[in-house]
Amino acid sequence: MLHMKKILLCTFVLLIFLSLRNGAFAIYDPLSQKNNIFGIHILFPEELREAANLVNSQGGDWGYVTIPIKASDKNLDKWQKFMDDCKKDHLIPLVRLATDGDYFSQSSWSKPADGDIVDFANFLDSLSWPTKNRYVIVYNEPNRGDEWGGAPNAAEYAEILDYAVTAFKQRSADFFIISAGFDNASVNNPRIQSVNEFTFMYLMHDAIPGIFSEIDGLGSHSYPNPGFSAPPSATQEGIYSFRYQSNIAYSLSGKTLPVFITETGWSSDSVSYDLQANYYGQTFASYWNDTHVVAVTPFVLNAGEGPFAKLSFLKNGSQTKLYSTYQGFPKIKGEPLLTNDFGSLMQVQNRLIPVKKFKGDETINSIFEKINKSTRTFFKWFLGA
């Protein structure tokens, strides 16, 4: 009988440990760890090695890559290899959800539906991610008509974002949901189907009060506007626009959100590479060193031909002077929590970001209360009391 009780005791303790491991921990504050802020926006998984050479240079490690995934591009082998390569190359993926071109209007991207969110949540949950936090950016510049089926709609985007929080976190509490970066050059103009990003944020809150308290991170496209050519300054439409967004989000939610600048960059058509080097140095030293900024991933590593070539770090397959300048910036060794870093998780458990609770979910306190009650009952029986 005593031998059986010992077996039961060991089993009981193991079950408690596993329940705490799987249920008590969720996303963590990425700024609670050593963090390499440098990153780059890429378009294809094949660009990872070049991206690592750029953002993990000069003492850096575990920099960031932003990459879009289209609704029509859910190839399991392709994207699992991407995750595996991120782990091998020490890159933290920021995966941006994307729709496909609108079938009826090739000049705009189609609007996502709830079904798209469910499909993305199921697919991305099936992948093995390199880091504990699974960073997901919910679409792109919805304050532009050509990014939202022809006409921007803040209420629709807020509803999609709200649903994304629910869908992803019901599958895994490790999903870290980031709002879309907005076009910081857009103005309130129905004729050209655009909405100012700050107006858009207020309209989102009007549609879904508290929407900025539900998400985990704030996406920003802090371009140096106007014309991708303005010098670094604290203007609302420039490289400091993330701070104005952050202040609005805080005023609407009371929550200080980590900031992810997932697009930025100067145009080589109007700003020389030498001047860009100076601008980037100023901005990282005086603006993007903000204590709430997690990552800066300029757009884009390799644009190929077309309108974005003026923003590209690579041209005609060769590294530009911008690439070498960015590569030469001193960086630090990031230490993100990896998928098997349970020991590290124990050290930062008091800095976990609260996960939204859904209907039927139990709070951590209620779980502990049940465990404590079960423990008392078990040991009362075990000791024969």
C-alpha cells in the first residue's frame, strides 16, 4: 500500500508540474530579455541567410525579419523550413498576414474574412516556431483603400483584429498579436480612399472599445514622410510617428504596448546613400532607441524591379552602400526565449503580458485554487488523516 502511495504521489506532483508548464505561461515581454532591435523586411524565405548577415553583424544575434504570408500560400513544407532556417540563422520571425489581389480589382488587395483568420490560425499553429513568442502581424495598412478592397474601413479592421486575437490565442497562448502598420502619409480624403492613421485608430476604438488593450504589440510604419525623404525629426508623419500612435493607444487602453516598426526607409531617388547612413545613425540614436521599441525592420531587403527598388538594400543582386552601412552599425546579442527555454521562462514569469481571457477560460488564480484544494484532499488521504 505504501509503495502504491509513493507512485501516486510522484504521478500527482508530475501532473501539477505539467499543468503549470502548459497552462501558466503565455507570451512574455520581449523587452524583458536582451534584445537586438535590428531587423529587415524580406519578401521570400530564400532571403533569410542574407538577412542574417545584415542584422546579426557587429556583435548582433537574434535580429528580426518581417515576412508576409499570403492566404493562398499555406505550404507546410515551405513554411516549416522557413521556421527551421530562422532557428538555424538566429532570426526572430514577424509573420504578416496577407490576402491576395482582389479578383475584381487588380489595383487593390482583397479584404480578409473571418474564415481567412481561422485558416491562418490553424496553419501557423501547426508549425514549430523557433521562439517562445509567435509574432503575428494582422494585415497591412488598412487605412489605405488599395490595401482593403478599395475602401478603408476602421470598424471592419477592428472586428477582424478582435477576432484574430480570439482565434489565435484559442489555439496557442504563445501567439503574440500585433496590429497592422498604418500608412503614416495617408490623409482623411474620401476621394482617394484614405484615412489618417490617428483618425483610423480612434475609429477602431469607437467600433470595438478596448481593442488596443486586447492586442499584444503595436505595429508601425514609421516612414520619413513626406516622400520617404524627410530628415529625422519628431513630426507626426515622420520616423517618430510610432510615438504618437503609442500615445493614442495608451490613452484608449491604459496599456503600454511594445512597438514593432515593421516598415521604414528612405528613398534612394531623393536621398543619397551617404545621407541615408547619417539619417539612420541619427534615428537609431535619438528616436528608435525608445524604451518601448522592440524591432525595426526597414522595407525592404530586395525589391527587385519596380516602384520599391528605391527602398531596396540590394540592387541587381549586389549590396548597396546602405546595406554595408546598416551592417556596420554596432548591435547586441539578443537572447529571446526559445521554444525549449522553460528554465528561462521561470525567471521572467512575473513579467508575462496578460493574455485575453475568453468565455470558458479559467484564470490562473482559479486553477491554483483547484490545485490547492486537490492537494489538500490528496495529502489528507495520503497521511491517513
